[in-house]
Amino acid sequence: MQKKLVEFTNLLRKAGVRVSVAESLDAFGAIDELPLEDRELFKDALRSTMVKRSDEIDTYDRLFDLFWSGFHDQLRQELQGALGGMPEGFDLEQLLEQLRRMLENMDVGDMSELAKALLGMDPNALEKLIQQAGDEAEVQNIRNMLQIGFFSRRMMEQMDMEGAAGELRSLMERLREAGMDDDRLRELGELLKAVQEAVRRAVRQYTERELDKQNHDYIERFRRESLLEKSFYNLTEEDLRKLREVVQRLAQKLKSVITMRRKRERRGKFDLKTTMRRNMEHGGVPFELVFKQRKKEKPKLVVLCDISSSVANVSRFFLQFIFSLQDCFTKVRSFVFVAELGEVSQLFRDHEIFDAIDLALDGGDVINPYTRSNFGMAFHTFWRDYLSAIDSRTTVVVIGDARNNYNDPRAWCMRDIHSKAKNVIWINPESPGAWGFGDSVMDKYLPYTDIAEECRNLKQLSRLVDRLVL
């Protein structure tokens, strides 16, 4: 058991779960005090000693099931499936009873262990042979999904499945000579063929389990990367739930990077000339290092979010990003609009971030979200009531597709905003090829933006936020 626990600990570490030596010793102490027959208690005890962070629980639960559940249940299901595929009227018990009586008078001692296990449909023996073949084929070295077929074939070769199939065909000939009728032989042949196919499928499943177990971090990273590149237009409710967690991790990682960069910036650039002059009294040996000090103030941020359905997901994830990183800004003010415009900054002070986002995207009780888009009207309201909030340290971010329903774009409002702001960034979920066509007035606003980019997925959005906060 201790050896298995060490293997499981190494597996968790490989998947990114940080398990210290002290925590491993706590796990050893816990299992000495617990009845191992109680699976849930055993699982909870190991989790309580090995897992420290809530975002590691899903990884732990999945790896626990893969490592401790064993392969036996899957193999048994495959064998039952093979029996379920036999023709109607097939009597397994009668066939096996006749086979047993005939084998009592035959010498089958020279048959391989695999052939005997296939003939007896013994899941315990088959599981042991598959695990041995996995060790001999070094399936624990599998690294990606393209290797599943390769390692499955290597395991089949190690088991000598073809040799065992030949032995079973020879046995059937001997049974024919011993007097088994053709109908029974045909049924036995179909049964043995189905069992062999079930074992082949089980070997592939074993390889897939090993890939998931040994490369859990790779599999999760692959799934996460696929989700990051999925278009906002195609997200399901399940995708939205998963992306919330992904955004939190990305925001925390980005926040750490920003903090480190700003610390280096505050330290300044190494000043060689001043350092040499100051250390002349030491014979030129640089005991005292001098850096050119630079003070970089945090930027202010004003966010104008179109909350119409076409850009709702872009707005949702951008707001989550920004308010997870709000320590990186001196001040953040948020406005939502469809045609009317209203400020929702107070929502993020009074509510948890996800509740605030949901309220903001529902209009925040300050605007009517169920109307037709009118960017010109919204920008004019901002110009009239909030232009004084912008100064040379303010970055203005506009999220919207610029579909204006053929209303007056009032681009001069954006011109005045741009002239006062540090910079203006426009995030548009539509392809640049569609800007300015139909009721799009994006081409009217482009001259008054510093950055205007298509943003259709979370990967693009995270890059934009990275540029924004630095």
C-alpha cells in the first residue's frame, strides 16, 4: 500500500498538485488509522492531507478514480458486452458445460495463460495479463493521443494475442475430432471471437486511461486551450461555466506578471556611469549599485460596454478580467449601453463580481436593454455627462460591434473622447472585413481609436487585456 501511495503522490505532483513531503507523511499516518474497505473515507482522508487549494480538487478526484478504481470494472463490462452480442437463443451455460466435459478428457496444459483466460473468460486473469503487458510495453511513457494506437499494438504483441488466437483455433479442431457438433463449434467460434475483440477494446481503454493518468496536465491544458480558442458566438452554457474558472486563473496569472514587471520598473534601469563614479573610492569595485529611478503611475480605466446579445459574452469576460485586475488601476468606471447609457460602477462595489456582471449585463436597472442599438446616442450621452472623467492618464475601452441600425454615429463625440484620453481601445467581435458594411459604422470610429481589434475568443481577449494593463 505504501508503494501505491508513493506512486499516487508522484502522479498528483506530475499533474500540478503540490504535495509536500510532510503532507505525504500525513497521508501515510491517515491510512494507518482508517479501514481501507471504506472507499469514500479513504478518498476523503487522502484529499484532506494532500490537497490545499480548491481549484486542485477536480484534478485530485479524477486522478483518484483513475488510479484507485482499477481496470477491472471496464474489462468486465467489455466481456458482458461480448456475451450480449451473441445470437438469440444462444445458451452460454450449456455450451460451457459441454466444453468443460470435453476438456476433462483432453490435454490443454501446453496452452498459454492468455488462451486459457480467453477460453474461460476470466476477468481477473485477463486484467493481470493486460497490466503485465502494459508494464512490458512501457505504456507509462505515453505522451499524447497519437500514441494510443502504437502502445495498444505493443501491448497486444507482448500478450501474443495472435498466438493465443492460433491456439484456440487448434483447440476447436481438436474438439471437432473429439465429436463436438458443428452448431456448437460455430457458437464457440463466435463467442471466442467476441471475447478477443472485447479484450482488444479493453487494451485500448487501458492505454487511454494511462494517457489520462500520466499526462493529466497535458490533457487538461489541451482542453483548456481548445476552449480558449472557441468563438464567443458558439459557447454553450457549460462552456460559459468552465470559462469563468479559466478567466479567474488567467487573471491571477496576469496579475502576478504585472506585479513583477512593475516592481522591476520601480527599481529602474541599471545606471553604469553613476555606479562607476560612486564607487571610485572603492577602486572601481561596484559595491554600491545605482539604478535610474522611474515612476510609472497606475492608469485610469473607463469601460463602455455594449450589452446587446451579439457582444454579451465579450463584455462578460472582459468585465471579469478587468475587475479581477482592478488593483492594477487607479480607478475603474464602467458604463453599459444599448441606446441609452448608464454607469454601473457601483454594482461592482456592492456585489460579488459574478453577480455584478450579471446585473450589469441586464442593464443594472439604469437603462433599457431591450431596445435597438444606437452607438451615436450612447456616445453623445457620455460626451455630455461624463467627458470630464477623462484625462491624460485614462484609457477608454469600448466593447461593441458598431452595428448602429442606420442611426447618426456622431463620430465627433468619439473624436473629443480620443483627444482627451491617453488612448482609446475598441474591442469588436466581428471580423474587420465586415467593418463599415451594412449598418456597421466602425469605419467612422476607427480614426479616433489607438487600437481596434477583432476579439472572438478568450485567447484574443486575454492578449488585449495584457496590453491594456502594462
